[in-house]
Amino acid sequence: MSEKSGSRTRRILKNALVSVLVLGAVGGGVAYTAVTAVTADGADRSAPTEPWADPSVTATPADPAAGAARGRASTPLSKLLLPVPEGYVLGADIAGYGNDDELPAKQAAALLKESGRGFYGKKRREYEEAVDRLGIQGMAMRSYAQQDSSLQAEVLILRMKDKKKVREFFEVRKEMSELLELRKGPKIKEYARTSACYLGPKPEKPETYGDEVRSPVLQAMICSAYDGEVMVTVTAFGAPPFEDKDVAGLVEKQLRHIASPGEYV
């Protein structure tokens, strides 16, 4: 591979990864509109801080179980989402959706295709065809917030028809993260082979402007995992000191719940 073509490939991967990370937060999520602002040469790795909305203790979509503080469980897919665990409440609305929502197959596939906006021309068409081959059956999403609002997390569950495609999708996302040399997050020991977590850029230290102190940039962490036909993405944001182990614990609880959806964690 030539240096020029190698640079172009890395640029495409970087753009695609940013889109995937944004998809993990569904269009921007509760924290910031872009997880990382990556230029073509990788020079800019900053991310603007935007305060998230206040968490809600109730589900926001119109749903028979909308008053359930632990999240709705009225469909097979929503039952796979982790009920709000101790120490958490339902989080802020996910951009364009509520804080506890579900998408049918066609809409879920369209959202996943939108994450490929870092590709262009032939590459974009190939990416969209690859999404079609995944056999997406639906997506469920829920946001969580620690009771002191120090951490916000979004969990997406994507169901596909083919277990092999799920594993391949997981490996692609893992490979992209490693190619970009993202910082590795904590391991989910019980699910070490089927999960991977990565941390965003290190947050900048607060700077003082006269009598004002600028707030530090939020820390981001994204985890991907799979179980059978189900792909899980957990995207979390928090101000320093960022407790990545808390996020890892949330991922572990989510995976355990998928294995035993009838048991509240």
C-alpha cells in the first residue's frame, strides 16, 4: 500500500469511526454532538463540551409502561434492555428520540446506514449494501444517569438474523478502534472474548480566563459486545474524574440481563 493510499484509507476509517461513535450516541446523544472532531490528518482530537439535559425518572415515549422507573419491557426487544439498576435513573432524551425507545427493522437499518456518512461514492454504496446484508430486525435504546448526574450512558441493542454477521460486525468495529490507536478501556472479564471498550481522547485540564474557569472536556467511553443475534453498544460520558469501571459494570450487567432477561439486576 502506498503512503498516499494508506493515508486515504486511514482518513476513511477515521471518518467512519466518528460516525460509528456518534451512532453509539444516536445522532449526538446526551453529552456532545460529536464524540471526537477528527481532521483528515488527525491533528484535531478535541471535543467541545455541551451540558446534557436533566435526567428523567420516567420513560418518555407514549407507552403503557411509561410510568415504570426501571424502563419499559413491553416487547421482546425492550425486555433485553437492562432495567435501570440501583444508583441510576432513566437518563436524558437521546437526540431525536426519548430516553426509552425502540425502532423497527427498516428505521434501525436506515439509522445504521446514516453512520456511514464518512464514506463517499462507491465506498458509501458498499457500506450500505453491507448493512443490508446484516439482516437487521430492530433496535432498542435506553439512556441511564447516575443519581448525582456525574455519568450519562446510552445503551443500544441491535438484533440481527445471523449470529455470524453479528460477530463480524463486532470484529470490524474492534479493528477500526485498534487501527486508530484509541485508548483501551477496562475489560469485562466475564465477557472478555465478546466485548471491547475504548476511551476517547484524554480530557484537557481546566483553563482559567480571568476570574472564570473553563469546565474540563467530558470523557467518553464506548463499549461494543454481542450475544447470539444481539449486538450491544454502550456509550458513556462523564466529567473528570471519569469512573470507567462504573461504565464497565453497567456493560456487564447489561450482558448478564440478555443472558437471563427474566431476572432484574
